[in-house]
Amino acid sequence: MSVIQKIRDKYAVVIVVVICLAIVSFLLQDAFFGKSSLARRSTTVGKVNGEELDLGEYQRRIQDAEAGARQQMPNGNIDEQTRQYIREQVWNQFLNEQIMQAQYEKLGIAVTEAEVVDQIKGKNPNPIVVQQFTRDGQFDRVALQQTIAQAPQNPQIRAALAQLETYIAKSQEQLKYITLIKQGVYYPKWMAAQQQEDNSKTATISYVSVPYASIADSTIKVTDAELNRFIQDHKELFKVEESRKVEYVSFDAVPSAQDSAAAIQQIVALKAELDTTNDVAGFINRNSEIKYYDGYVSKSAAQVPQKDSIVNLPVGAVYGPYYDNNLIVFAKMVDRKNMPDSVKVRHILIASGPQGGLPDSVAKKRADSIEVAVRGGADFKALVTQYSDDPGSKQTGGEYDITPATQFVPEFKDFAFEGSKGQIKTVKTQFGYHVIEIMDQKNIGPAIKVAYLGKAVDASKETNNNAYGAASDFAGKSRTAVTFEKNVQQGKLNKRIADNLRPMDFVIPGIGQSRELVRWAYEAKKGDVSTVFTFDDKYVVAVLTSVRAEGTAPLDDVRPQVEAEVKKHKKAEQIIAKLQTPASLDAAAKSTNQPVLKAEGVSFASPFIASLGFEPRVAGASFNKAWGTAKVSAPIEGNAAVYVIKADSYEPAQQAQDLATQQAAYEQGIKSLLDQQLFEVLKKKSDIKDTRGKFF
């Protein structure tokens, strides 16, 4: 205690001074530099033309979209792929809102409350309203009016109507905007006439071509300055989005021989009970990776490994073990019978029970009466229209085509396949009473019911540890890009490449779900080597080999493509210098030692020439009025060669369509493109900053 007291007495003043200096330093830093070390981290996930999307709002929208998606899923769950899709959809919705709203405001487009009311209650309601209130194929205006009347007392209906009004308002804004834009599409009559004249004939030409391949690439030297100049002169060809490129090595925890032996031992122990159990379905569902299918499959349609051995098993016999991908399997023949491989039926459902149907006794009495009427020759389709409670088959006269694999309630399906053609019967299911008639049964033959006891061969903890150990050892020895490559070569490892990784990518081919690796790639520097990433049974070590900013691609990323183009241009210059200005095709052929060839059906409207391929410059030059049929062309730098051509003759093309028809077709084509591409064009013209990758 005396030591502590001495420190307090001797250094108290010093400590106070140090604390004061630290506070002053903190305040000065905040004053001069605008922020302190405690400044709040930005929560903006993106901007569109200056409008921000906050992380909290983005997550709220995602949660709302996920809740809607869960309602559409049978088990109420959504996977990671669906979550990724929803994130992108929500982001695109935000972009659409900001970009389009700015367009609406700029053009003075608005939708009044009276317009929205008319779209709901008016003479011609909005299609979404008609869809929501259609009953038995007819718009039910009374149901709409009743729903609106209930809104003040029912919060759920009130909220649903508010959402409907918002949707209609936005859709009407969009409709007004796109209609306004389309009204500006105009194809002048003089332009249509010019196009008809340009396309009114085809040419037969003679030509000499000097292929670029006739000059060896090794003889053409290019410099980085020339390559970069080509990129700058053709920036549109080399536009790139922000992306990363990584190279990686994966150490997979592949099950060993010992793992396979352990799995076989486990399944063999279970096989003894499979041989004797009376509850095959329960046993399989408790113990097998392949759940029990309580249905029949036609012998010809069975698709399993070792099919011939399995489909011919006696009832009660077991075959195996055999491998099915990563499973070791025993197959037990549960039953076999003759049955059709497809059935056509029609039915009338009288719904019963607490889900909105009739009382059971009333429903059965009505179904029995309908069955009597059907047997007496009554019009089945008319009865379907009048009585059936199955909306899924009402439009088809109650008809269904089903196979053994079709998902149907068991009682309905059993009668369809076990009854006989023409048979009529009333069948009770969980939905009510079905009056069913079997209209047709096809391909009656042997069908089988098989139980599969499957056990996955998984990597053991020891196998996983060995794979992780190998990955860790490699990562420890490969701390630079140079040592990474060296160790790949020495270890004869399989290096893979993941290119064009975008900031919000979640999946890498060859790995699967790998968001952590993508995030690392955007935080690392070029040449950095990662630690070990764990993805299911894979342990991955990666090196960041390329960092691409949005804009023009750097030379290193496109060097082969650019070199090929620049060398081609240099070859063209050599060939043109050799040809100079040939007086005739024979002169051009003689100076280049190339033959004179012919091409027919050359059209100004098409850049493709049957014998040459894609050569738009040659197609255009074939109709040069300055040359006509009397002169040879100057040398033409084409895609595959340098050409000298001469038009031999012109032939009338197909009869041109009426100018008004041509104008209308052209304008309609442009309008269709607007529906597909207008928003993408507006996106490109907008200032969009996507920083979501920092948060996900």
C-alpha cells in the first residue's frame, strides 16, 4: 500500500496533466480535421444521384421481402440463394424508385387521388384489381364494394387497400412516362424510302483477299504505348465494372477408405432390421438419408443405379449394398403390381369440413346425387361449372392428367390407378368428396414400390482435420503471390481461378457459398494471400491477383485481345502498302499471289457475306457509287483480311414492302426495345454508388 501511496503522491500531478493534454488533443483533432476517432461509422449502403439508402431501411425492406417469400415456400424457409436474389431485387427497387421518380418530377408527371379511385372503383378497373376480385372467371364488383366497405373497421383490409392504392399510383406514373416516351418515336418517310433504295438490290462481286494469317504474328512487334493508345481510342470496347480476380487452392475433406468402411459397417448393422421390420416406412424415415416414397413407379420409368437388379427383386427381397453418388444404399422390394403409367381423370369436388366447405353429411349427399346424375348421362362439364369447388380444374371441365409421380392426395390417386377405365366413384379425401370418372389409362404394365436405406459417406473428424492441416500448412508457407505460385507448382496442386468477382457476389464456381472470400478480396491488396477459409468440406487459400476499378480495363487484363487487334492493324498497313492502288483485280492478285474469287447475293442491309463471314466494310463498299461496276476498290481493311473488290453486277432484291408498313414496323420495334432497355439506359446515365459489400 505504501508503494501505491508514493506513486499517488509523486505522480498525481503528472497524470492529471497527461489526461488534460489527451482531452485537448482530442478536441483539437475534432476541430481541425472535422472528426474524431469516435466518429460514427457511415451506415449508407448506396447512393443514387445523391439520394442515400440507409442500412436500416435496406434491411427492413429485405425483411419484408423475405417474409413474403416465406409465405410462398411449402416449409416457410428460404435458402441463401433466395436471400441473395431478394437483396438484389430490393436494391434494384430502390434504384427504380429514385431514378424514375426524378424523371416523373422533371416531366411533371403525377397521379391524382381521383385517378387512383377511378382505377379501383371506375368503369374499367385496373387489371390488378380485376385479378384480385375475379370469381369463376368473372370480375366480381360486388365483392370489391363489400371489401371497400369493410375497410374502416378492418385494419388488415385497410392496409391491403393502401398497398393496392400505392401500387396503382406507381404503375400509372410508369404508364404515363413510357407512353410519353413512346409518342416521341418517329421514323421519317424519307428515311424509310432511303432504306428501301439502299436495300433494293444485291451485288455479285469479284474480290482478292489477303488474309492476316498470311503474315506470322512473330514478325509483328508492338509496344505497350501502342496497346494503351488502342485502348484509349476504343474505350467503349473495354468498359469494365468494379471486380476482383483471385486464384485459389482448395483442400477438400474427401472421405477416406476408413470413412467408407465405417459407413458400410453402420448400414450393414441396420440392414438386419430392414430384413425383418413390418413398419418399412417408419424404419426408413428414421434411419435413411432417402425418405420413404409410398407410391409406385412403373418398371420402365425407374431411374436408379443397378436398375436391372433392383426392379427384378422378389417382394420382400433386399439388394445391396451399392453406391449412389455419396450414398451407400440397400434397396428392398416392398410391393409390385400392374398399373398404368399415366391416367386421365375428371372430377367434381364438393368441399367439406371447417375450411369453408359444407357440413360433411350435406357434402356427401350432394356428391352422391351428382354421381347418380353422371351415371345417368348428365353433362359432366356442366356439373363441374355449376358445383365443383376445385378452381384448379374448373376451366378444363374437371380434367387432370396424372402419373405415379404426380403429387395428389392418396385416396384420389389410388382410385385413379387401381380402378378401371370408365369407372365412376365418389371418393372421400381431406378436401371433401370427389366424384371421379376414369377417362383413360395408358401403358398398363409392371410397377414397383421400393424402399431405399441410404447412408451418406461423410468425412470423419480426422479426415477433416487432415484437410484443414494441409490447407494451414500451405497458407503458412505461401505469404506472398510468388511463394503461393511456387508452392502450387512444387505440391502439384490444382490451382483454380475466380474472375470478375463483384462486390455483392455470394457464390464462387467450384466452391459454392463463399461470401467471406469475396469480402476478403475487396478488403485485401493485390498480391495478398488469405488465411484458410472453411466452406463446408472445403478449405480454401486464395491470392488476390487483380483489382479492377470501374472504368476502362487495364492493359494487363486485356493484353491478348488488344495485341491481336493492334497486330492485325499493323498487318493491314503492310498489306495495303504492298497493294498500293491496284489498277485491276488481276494486278492485286499478282502482287499478293492470291486468287480472284466471287461472292454472290451481297446485300447492303446485311454485314454477313456467305463466302466471307462478318465483313460490313466489304458489304458497304460493294455499293459505292464512285466505283460502280467499272472500277476496282481501294484496299479495304476487313475483319479477317485486306480486300480489293469489284462489283460485277447488281440484281433486284425482293419486292419492298409498303412505306407506311415499313414505318410502322420500325417504330413498333423501337417501342418494344424501350420496354426492355429504357431503364437500363437511365441507370447508365445515373450516378450510382453501391457500397453494400461493406455490410454483407
